[in-house]
Amino acid sequence: MTTLFSAGFMSMLVALLRIFIIIILAGYLVRKEIITKTQIDGLSKLTVVVLLPALVFGNTLQYFDPKQLSYWWLLPILGVVMSLIGLVLAIIVFLPKSGNYKNLWAVAAMQNAGYLVLPIGQVVYPTHFKAFSLLVFLFILGYNPVLWTIGKYLVTSQSQEKINFDYKKIITPPAAANIISLLLVLLGLQHIFPKILVGSVDFLGQAAVPVATFVLGATLGGISLKKWPPIYDIFRVILVKYILLPALVLAVLLYFNIGKTHPLLSDFLIIQAAAAPATGLIIQVRAYGGDRQKVASIMFIAYILCLIALPFWIAFWHSLNQ
């Protein structure tokens, strides 16, 4: 069991380190003022308005085939359910003053479902990456609308605001692209677009992952290391992100014995449950406003701890499910 745990831990750690190299490089360039905050703000806006919608639209029209997986409809539902369960856990953990922590609810509940998980799949599951990436894609179909509506509202809210949804503000370009492209495929209308057009959109969208990762690193690298949220707030976010939610998902998988019948799916769900906070949250704060220092500083800590937490949970799952 010890050897199996160590192998799982190290393979996941290597995958995460590849991504962290980009984050560290971006943070260094901002610290040295080689890249300015104004330029990063421009990249954030470009990512939200152009690159992310292109990524969603291109991937959906080209690669989503409802007939390929008989249970395809379950993955989007799981994307919604996992984020909402995380949100409920966060609200409970942040009681009794839950009204003052809406942005931290989002940080605790919304994981990096694509930008972090896809590179992990490329490294850890190279022979099954096509199947793994399909799981990611289907999961994001349900998860992205939650991230770019509820998540965007929460993370850009100021602490003194009352909860008052403005639907004109929460329907962002990535959310709209996700909903429209999904409907097109389900209605069988994806073929009305010329392949060369969809291919060009997909080509443009491929820049979203590295650019969003770079923006994340630049934002984390640009925060003041002298100003940190209260330790208790940090602890509560970490409690939800790396203990409660992964433990709950692991218990469900064990109860239904999913690890034996669908090993890749079970690994995927463990990774999602223990993933670091969503890159989209920091992009939303930069593009739409919010407490950037507070959100970025907690995300900074969460990403560092992810280097231990995510490898631990996947290794622990493998040791239990051998």
C-alpha cells in the first residue's frame, strides 16, 4: 500500500509542478515590473470576452457527441452538484456571519475544473487522455454556467452588499457561449457552421488555457505579501476545499463502488473535488471588480497547499481502491 500511495502521490505532484512553473514565471515578471498590471488587466479582459468563449464554442461543436457515452448527461449534472455542495459546505463553515463572506464562498466551492485538471490528465493518464479529456469537457458543460453566473456574482461582490442578483450582469460571454453551443449540439445544428470557421474558433480558444494560467500567476505574484486575510478565514476555505469536499466525494465513491466499475471516472471526480480554486475567479475579479487582494491572497495559499492536498487524495484513493 505504501508503494502504491507513493507512486500516485509523485505522479500527481509532477503534473502540478509543470503548471506551477508557468504560475511562478508570470508572478516573477510582474514582481520585476517587466509586465505591468495594466497589461495583465488587458489579458484578463481578452480571456473573458474572446478566448474563453472561443474555447467553449469550438470544443463543444467539434468534440461533444452525446452518443459516445451512454451516461454523458450525468457529467454536467455532477459539475453542477459538486459546485453547489461545495457552496453549501462553505456557507455552513462560514456561519454565523455568512453574509460578509460571499467572495470566500466562491473560492472555497469553485474548483479549477479545466485549466488544472486537463494538464494533470495529460501527465498522469497519457494512454487514456482522450477519454479523460471527454470527462473534463462534459463536467465543465454543467460546471461552467455555475462558475460564470453564481461564482462570478459571489467573487465580485463586496462584503457590504446585500444578496441581490442582477441577471444582466451575471450572464457573461463564457456562460453564454456554453449554453448556446450545448443547445446547438443537442438540437443537431452544429453542422450549419463551416468546418473552417469552427476550426479557426477552436484554434483561437486553445490560447485560453496558457493565457488564463499566466493571468493567474501574474495576479498571485502581484499581491502584497504584507496584507493577508485573517487566519481563521484561510482555515475555513482550506477546510472546505481540501478536507470536507474531497472526503465527501471519496465516501460516495466507496459507497457505490464506482472505483471498481469506472476507475477513470472515480479518479477524475477525486481530482475535481481536491483541485485548487478556479482560475476563472481571479479573472472575474480582475475583469469585473471585487476584493482582489483578499481573493488572490487566499488563492495564493490554496495553490501552494494544492501541491500536497491533491496528490494526497488521489494517492489515498488508490491505496483504498487497490
